[in-house]
Amino acid sequence: MTVLPLLPRFRMHRPSRVGRWGGGVAVLLLAGGCFNVRQPEPATASAEWLPATQAEILLENFQRAIQQVNAATYERCFVGPSFQFLPDPMVAARTPGIFDQWRLDQERAYFQRLASRTSAAAGNSLTLTYPPQNVSFITTDSQLIQATYRLRLFQQDTAFKQSSFTGTARLTLVRRAGQNEWKIAAWQDTRLDPADHVWSEVKAYFFTH
């Protein structure tokens, strides 16, 4: 079993072998602290971006964006206007029209609104777990990762009561020509159990509120 541990802000470590995740690869995103509502990070706040020359580094940048609620770093994880998100079917059925043309603009909007209602150190966490057989190369410059995620969010909008989300993220990653950086090109969200709450619910709510 291979585990990608939570990394310090400016250091990288090779994966280590520990027990619990049953042959999976985990990326754990943690932050802790108080609950003061703040504005999203400005666009210049992406200075801590690490060149995503490997898929694992891309996920570390994704980690940093969620941990710091940093909209600039979050947006940089995606390929650009051609990015596509496919929601969980149950959420799509409950929110007709919202996800019909979900691209980078919509992804940016939901995250900025979430960030504006989240404290600077809220305690958000994300775990992505995927066994080696769930990683496949489509071409030398594109790969598919099917990961189980566990997301914890602590934000200030009391009308949105859920804080724990679990599902499957099917991520298509591409390497940008000339930049040698991996980006998220497509993301499909699916629940593991009908009773679960999934990431699509977060996107639908904060895009419209």
C-alpha cells in the first residue's frame, strides 16, 4: 500500500508505506483554527504553486488551495475554459439546468463564494484514496484517476448544514504542451451510497447562493 502524506508547505516527500488504506494512495488535506469569515484570497495569492510536473504534485496544489481556501491556486489546478464537470446524477436531477454547461467559469464562481464564507483556518480536510489499478494512462500526456474522496468543510452559511461529503471522483488529467504541467481536464462526481452527501451538492448550493 502506498500513501501520499500531507506535506509541509515548501517541502516534498516521497510516498511512504503505512497501514490502513488497504492498497490505496491517500492525500490528506488538513487545516485547523478559528471561525472568522473572510474574503477569498486575491489572485496574487498563488505564489506557493508548485510546478505540477507529476500528477501527485497537482494533487498537492489542490490540497493547498482547499486548505488555504485560495481561489487563485484552486483555479490553476484546472486546464482552462475547456474543463468539464459532470455532477452526481441524483444532484443533477434535483437541480435541473445548473450543471448543463459547467465549465471553468462556474467552477471559479462556486469556489469564490465558498471561500467568502469560510474562515482563514476553518479546519477543512480532503482525502483522496485510489489503488494503483484505478490509475491508467490514456496517452503519455493524459491519465485517468478514479478516487474515493472524503471532504470536510466548515463554513459560515448556516443555511447549508452539511459538512461531510463522500463519493467517487473520476479525474481526467492532461499534461499541458510546452509547460510540462498536469491539469484537471474533466471531473465526474458519483456517490458511493444513496444516503451519502456528495461534492456536487456543495457546487450547486454555492454557485446559486
